[in-house]
Amino acid sequence: MKARVKWIEGTAMMAESGSGHAVIMDGPPEFGGRNLGMRPMEMLLLGMGGCTQFDVMLILGRARQQVTDCVVEIEAERADSDPKVFTRIHAHFIITGHDLSETHVARAIKLSAEKYCSASIMLGASATITHDYEIRHV
């Protein structure tokens, strides 16, 4: 896997993935940023959210669960002093579908957290990561 981050100006940068996608990142205004893009630490949280959602949806699909929507809401806290690592991360899953099994949903989230989500497992080295969920039936 490869990536490239190119400085644009001030604290703005363009990040390019090895798969050919790009995103603009920027620092906060108090450090000269102009809100041109997300902060790099926000990207880490988004990556974790995407990684765990990918796993959960794949596992639920294999279990033949009829999911119509899946949202992961993430809240995090960071250390007060440098390095300002994440110290606490909470992922709240809102899973909507037809005849969803609570057992399957709980198992999918647990498997992602403990076995499959590389981002969660890496961030778990510095942060306490918790998960919960709600199931909405349609």
C-alpha cells in the first residue's frame, strides 16, 4: 500500500491514495488553516468508521441479514498534551433492516472490533474503544 501527501500552502495538503483517490486536508484556523478540508486526525476516525462498517456489513451480508441502512456515529477524546493521541473512542452503530437478528448484529460488531478491523485494533493501542448499537426494523 502506498500514499502520497503533497503540501499545497499554509497548512493545506492534498493526500492521494495508492488506489488513485485524492482528498484535501487542512489544519485548524488557529494554526493558519483555512478550513479547506478535514483535519488529519478526523481522517483517522473516518478511516476507523469506514473499516468497521465495511466489516460489519460484510459479516451481516454473509449471515443473510437484510440490512437497508448502516450508520456509524463516532465520538472520540484526545490527550490534553502532545502527542494528542486518541484516548477514548466510541462507535455507535445504527443498523436498519428487515427481520434483523440482534445476535447477528452483536456478533458482527464484536468480530470487527476484535479480529478484522485493522484501524480499530491499531487505534486501540492508545485508546479505549467501545461499541454499542441500535437496531431499527422496517
